[in-house]
Amino acid sequence: MSAHAQISQTLADPGVLAKFDTIASKYDTLRKRQEDPDSSSDEKATLGKDLARIEPTVTTYRQYRERQQEVAEIKTLMKECSAADAKENADMFNEELSRLNEELATLRTELLESLVPADISEQEVAILEVRSGTGGDEAALFADEMFRMYQRHATLAGFRFEVVSTSRGSEGTTAGGTSSSTSPKLKEGVATVTGEGVFRRFMFESGVHRVQRVPATESQGRIHTSTITVAVLAQPSKVQADIKESDLRVDVFRASGAGGQHVNTTESAVRITHYPTGIVVAIQDERSQHKNRAKAMNILRARVYEVEKSKVEKERRDTRSKLIGRGERSEKIRTYNFPKNRVTDHRINLSLYNLSLVMEGTGLAEFIDNLQARHYMDLLANLDEQMPSS
């Protein structure tokens, strides 16, 4: 059974529907408390936040149940009609059922999306970081291929892909895609991807990606295994990631190009160190020190936010036995086997024999769609977390 079929089946489960009913009932209770003149202003403010969080889910769920009821009524009417009437009105009944089923499919998607936390669903900028791992030059070559794959996929999906910086092999360091270095060996590539819903599409790519293939320099045809790491970070607002200036060390230096020679006579490159976490970000692609600092701060803010968010998520996972088996970022998530033209995502046990399409960016969507469906299943399995504490 496909993941999407499992979702439809789960949404029809009486136990899941009962949980949605409980959330809807809680919503009505909170609404009455908020409208109560005896409630304090602080209490009303807290209630307002809780109501705003669950209102999209409750509204969509009630519309979903109404359409389900309409479908049931039409089917009952069809059974109760005489054979002659049923035949005469068959087209009308089928047309109405088709319309309602289309509405149900739309509402089902909206209901699932309403369960996604706001810090994911509302994030329109993702920071993509691709780094070569074990495997030397072969890992760096694969990192470059993957970075280009994500660029093509983002473009096909209608997102804007902007290279922030790249660090390549012995030919030198590039930034912003403007350096003269032509090395296909990518040590690290950083880009921003912008568009509606971009983070919830790309977030499943975080983790260790393994490649198995025969390197061009391998004379005996032996298959080598290499790895790269991918990190997808949400770009937080300044409010979400409040970084104190006193926690920062800012160094400026002259930008360097291929072979390490200086390509700028002014100290425009910026390196920022965040003392509490030890995170270091260096940007040199702009001629303006001010612009380089702004870019570096955006990357730093995202990495610090990710560290803090990971701490909270780890604490939450430690108290939830239902999430046993979900891999941490350090675990291998996907294998690209070139000799067998196979790509396997180990989180959902899905193998596709279209490696070339995946590397072109078009075949990646099938993995993302299935991972997103699995994420929805996780959210449905933990509906209790949607319940306000007020």
C-alpha cells in the first residue's frame, strides 16, 4: 500500500477521527473561555494563541466531516431509490459524488498541512549545506554532483536557488559561484533556496548520503563507497535567533582566490565566531565587507537556531517511545548505487531504479513526496500533541 493510501485509510480510522473530535471540542471550550467577560486579559491572550494554532485544523476537519456526511447521504439515497429512479438519476448522483470526492481530496491535503508546525510550514527560506565526507576526491566529486542536483530540482519546483559560497579542491576556494576555480571537487557548498513551502520540501534531505560506484581513476573496476553530508536549515527571523553581539568575535581579512593568492586589496572578507556554540562562519564572495557580514550573520543565525531547536527536539524524542527508530542526522539516509542504477532511501525502505533522473533533479520528487507522506503519518500518530495545554 502506498503512503498516500495509508494516509486515506488512517484518516478513516475511528480512533483518529475521535482525536480530531476531541481537538474540535477543546477548541469550542477555549473559545467560550476567551469570550467570557470574567477572563483576564493575560488569560485571553494565552487562549488566543492556542486558538490560532488549532483553528485551521478544526475548521478544515469540520468541513471534511461535512463532505463525508454528504457522500454518505447520497449513497444512502441511491440505495433507497427504486431501480428505475436510480438508473434515471445515475449521472446526477455520480457527478455529485465525483465533485464531493475531489473536495475531500483537497480538504484531506489541507487538513494534513494544518498539522505541520508553523516553524516548518511558514518557512520560505531554507539554507542548504552540502559537504564532502569520507572517500577523499570521490566524495568531493559526488558532493558537487549533489549540489547541482539540488539546484536543478529547486529550479524545476519553482524555487529560487542562490549560491552563497563554495569551497573546492586544490584549485582554490570560490564564493557566490563567481571564482575562476573550475575544480569539480566540492568540499562545501552553501546556498539559499527561496519559495513558498520550501523548507518542508527540502528538510528531509538532511543527513548522510552514500554513493557506491567505480571511480574514473579505478583501473580494476572496483566499487568504492563514499559519503557526503547534507544539512537543510530554516532561516530564522532575528527574533527567533537572538544573538548577542557580546557573544561574537568578528574578524576581517582579504579575500583569497585560486592558489591562496589575495584577490582583493581591501579587507572585505568576514569571519564570525559564536562563542557559546563554537560555530564559525566565513564569507568572502562580496566586495563589500558590510554585505559579507550580513550574509555571514544569516548563516550563523540559522546554525545557532538549528542547534537550539535540536536540543528541544532531542528532549522531546527522549520522552516519546513512539519515535524509536527515527534516524538522527548522523545516520545514513540514502544510498546511490551507480552500477545498479538504484537509489534507496533507508528511512522509508524505498528503492527507485532511475538514478540518472534523480541526479538530474526530476526523480528526487518521488522520494520527497513519500517522505512527506511518512511525516504526515507521524503527525497523525501523535495527534495528542496538537491539544492545547490551556
